[in-house]
Amino acid sequence: MISPEAEKLRQQGNELYQSKNVPEAIKCYNEAAILAPKDPSPYSNLSAAHYEMGLYTQCISDIRTALQLAGTESSSLEKKLALRLAKAQLQTYDYQVAANTLAQMTKGQDKTVLGSICQRYIEYSQVDKEVYRREQLSQLPKYLCALGETKEYYVVGHDEACSQMDSNMFGSSERFISIFFAGIGDARNLYATLLKIDQLEQEDSAIPSRKYHLTINDIKAEALARDVLVLFLLTEFDSIDVSKETERTEALTTLFFLYIAPVVPQRIAELIQAAIDRLIDSLVPEKTIAEYLHIYSDDIGPLVEALRSWRGQLRSKYSVAEALQMHLNHCKSSFPAYSEHVERSVEPNIWEPERTLFAQTGVCRPPESWVQEFEPILAGIRSNKKHVKKIKAYVADKWTMNVTMLDSRWQGSLNDTLGAVLSFDPFGVADNLYLHTGLEKPQQKPYLYNYVARFFAHVATAIGRLRKRLVVEIMYGEVSDILETIRYNGSDRPETFPAKYDRVHLSNIPYVPCVSDDGDAMRVER
């Protein structure tokens, strides 16, 4: 017989439960269960209250106790509690048991809905979790604010080349060091880092054994295509025997104009086009550009598209005469006090009058040997009006645009102007390559070419020494998507590649504050 006092407590519990005071209701049900230990009703009520509190394991235990106490009369109670039991089993991830519970229920909408959920989770439990996560992540919509329809393409950066490797990081790991470069741009920070790694290894008495993983990312395929082209040419340069001075000079001259000059000699334009052809030919799955470069198959398409755009109509989109006029207008409007000069760098007089020649004609002067053989009109640097007029006419007729500084979509969004191409100071760029790299500047003949060529020659040497222990991973896309891919081992990324980095360098990322030493990027430590 049911205890009247226990029943009174149970009814009080029901009133509290209905008024949403579930914790107090549980107290009443527990007291009722103590007074009537053989009555299943308090336990049935407890199962409902514990379910509402999210105590699903306790709910399942209450139901089983209630059914056990009901004994031969448990069938009607079992029907009443089956739905709650199945839902609690679902909440504890016991999907197959929940499906079995549902199978004993009579037909109904709740059974159909919960049965579908159980089946979905049972199927999910049988698949590879990493594969499933990657599939779901790839289908998630992404929202990123944008003020324009076309992503910017500024081929030459404005920050100082800073190594993201330092002696403390070098000393903290004897085996593996990883660095992520977001918004890599013109890759000057990558090159500075390679120089620093090489310097630290040369100073270290131990036999070099560390491995280095450097991931470079950009939202613009054109920026990455240009960086890959430079790395491709650096690798080729390193393979040229030191005795072949002519070949080495030609390779460095190509790198010099490719990296820093808005207009280039016709001979250089041909060499750049030939290099683009070789690179496109190498960007197929069965071929390898260089053993240290890792490019994903999904990224090859956008990179090749960018490279091919430089082989197509962009080559003739702008005349050099048009570009030179824009260049002169830019100098006059941007530097009114120095209408014949470009922006002053740390050492304002070291490149005069070469700097003045650039301001007046847009010409970056080739090395002496190249001038004598291919560009004799540039022999000697004179700034008188007659000579300047002669050079401008010659360049407008014989030289061509550096197509790797062009992006058809970005140029189109600017109403076909060349502001992004002509708004940088090559002499300031060369200066920035030396400010923090520790590389000794040329002591004799401090021409612009000598500065840039010396820098890239040392970078090529560093790559040559490190290439068997180095991976430069190319990742195209928006940085938050890329970091998500890395975190969850998405795409076809090798398992040996790092999911965590010793340092993350965020440059040219619009929603990242500028807090680093160089004022243009954020450095994140591990």
C-alpha cells in the first residue's frame, strides 16, 4: 500500500516541477522514495526531473529502478517512460541502445524523429572522424566583411624585412622549428628569415640537423605566384656553377628587375617570360619544382592562372610611355619638394645620381656588364634634359612593363591606373632589405643593382645549404580558413606538417592590429 505521507510529498514535488522549481521538486521526490522504497512512482517522477536538469545518466538509472519496482506491472510504465529513456540514452551518446529502445515503442512522430537522429549518429560513429570533420568544414559558409569587389594587389611591401627566427628560438629546439607567414606579400620577411637561419647555423659549431618548416600564405594568387617564381629563380641560380659568371649575372639581373622594377629591358622581359613558362611546366602533379617547395594540388590552378595572365593580354595592356608619364606625375604629386627625386631612404645620398635618373625616367639601372652589352645608352649617369629626354624615348620604345606587377582584376577596379605599381620607391625597398637582416651592404659601387643582387645571392646560398632540411609550404586563401585547415588537418595536408607553430607572423592582415617592432605586422609566439 502507498504511504499517504509519501504520496503527499510526491504531489508537492509535482506542483514544484510544474512551477519550474525542479531542484526543490527533486528533494520532495527523494523524500517520497525513502518513505515508499517499493513504489515506482517517485522514481518515475525523479527521472523526469533529472532529465530536465541535464542529469541524463541519473535519469536512466531512475527509469530502470522504477521499472524494476513495477515488476509484472511494468509494461504500461515502460511504454510511458520509453521515450524519455531513449532521449536520455541519446544525450549520453549511447546511440545503438537508444535505437533498440525506440524499436520497442509503438509508431508515432516522436519515434520517427528520434529514430532518424539515432540512425544518423550511428552512421557518423562508423566513419573516420577527421574525414567527416574536413567534409563538414569545407561546406560551412564563411562571412568576411569586404569593402571592395576585388582583393588588393600591392606587389611591393612597405615593411622592413625582419627575420622571424632569433637566437632564442634557434637555441630552444635541436630538431624542428616552424614559422607561419600570413599575408606574405613580396616575401621579404621569408627571405630575411632564411638569411638568419643560415647565419645561426654557420655560427653553430654543431653539425646542422634541425629541420625547418616555413608556411607562407596570401589571399592573392598573384602574390604567391610571384613569390614562387622568385624562389624558382633563386633555386636555379644556386645550381649555376660559380665559374659561369655571365650566367649568374644574367640570373641575378632577372631577379633584380623582376622584384623591384616597374619597367624592364626587352631582354629581361623575355627571360621572365621564359621563367614563367618553365614554372608553369613544373606545376603539374607528377613534377617537382624544388624538393623544399610544397604546393597543394588545389592551389596549382589559381597559381597557373596568375602566371598565364602574365603571358597573355597584360603584356600589352599598358604602354611604357603611358607608365612613365604616370610615374612622373606620381613623383611630382607625392614629393613636391623633390620633384626630381623619389622618397628619401636612410642613406639619401648613396644612390645619387642614380636615384635622380629613376625619378626622371623610371629606369632602374642594370649592372655595368649588362649596360655595356645590351643597354649602352645608359652608360654613365647624366641628368641633363637632353640626356633624360633621349633615355625616356629609348625606354618607351625598347623596354616593357614588368607584367608580374600587374593583376587584371585589381587594375580594372582602379579604373586601369598603375598607382599600385608606380607608388613605391625601389631604393627604399633595397634599404629595407638590409636594415634588420645583418647582411653587410656593398662597400664598392653601391648601385641599386648591387644591393638587390647581393641580397638575393645570399638568400640563394641559404636555400642551397638548407634545402634538404627545409620545407616552404605554399597555402593560398584567406588566413582564417587556412588556419582552420591546419588546425583540423584538412585538405590533403601531410600528417608530418605542423599543426602548431613556434611563431606566427601576421602581415597585411586588415583586421589585425599593428603591434610589432616593425610597425606593420603582428608576431604571435607559441
